[in-house]
Amino acid sequence: GQLPCSIEVLLDGDLVDAAKPGDRLHIFGIYRAIPRKTDMAVRSSFRTVLLANHIQLISKEAGMPTMTAKDVENIRTVAEEFGPRIFDKLAQSLVPSIYGHLMIKKAILLMLLGGKELNLANGTHIRGDINMLLVGDPNTAK
């Protein structure tokens, strides 16, 4: 694979919903060094950002796994076996080393499976991504 590298990219207006995490992109823009400010003083260090003005999608969801006929058959077998309890079973199977916290596991499962992206007739775009924030004490398996 490729080594991931990161750079802060600032998007504005219609570019905000142009891509999703995992998409491979060509991003065009202005590479700027912005001074760090702390309490009315300007430090001699800078942070670099890319002010994007165009995004070109290379591929959606790079490295998406493909499902074989055997995978589909296995999914149907498990669904028939557990019936309406399948959601509970999947949540219990998620991070089995952490006991309990079934509601949190269900929320994480929904986030992993995602929602459905919608583009309404009036031009409104509704993202299918589900975001969540887990808050708790450090070292508590968040």
C-alpha cells in the first residue's frame, strides 16, 4: 500500500461536500504558511495549509472490498439464523473483549454501516455519514 500523509486542507462553500473520507482526490489550491498566534503575540513558527479551490475525484472509497457469491450466501445464512435478533448479535460481536456497553456498540455498528446519501429534487444534499462523539474517562476503552 501507500503510506498515508496528511496536510490540512481548508474547503469553502460547495467544496465542503465534494468528497468523503476514503476518497482519492486531486486537490488544487494555494499552499500557504500561516503564522501561529497565541494571546496577541505572533510566534516565529508557521503552520502550512492548502486553501482548496478545486477538487477532482480520482476514485470513490479506495480499496473497497468486493463481495463474492459465497459472502452473500453466508450473510443470508446468518440473517436467517438470527432473524430479528441479528442487530443485537452483530453489536455483541463488535469488540468482544469489551464486556457490556451494548448501546454504545450498536451506535458504533450503525456508524460503521453508514446511512444512505440523498440528493433531493430541490437540490438539497443530505450526507449518509453518521458522526458520533464518545466521551468518558481516559483508559476506559472508548
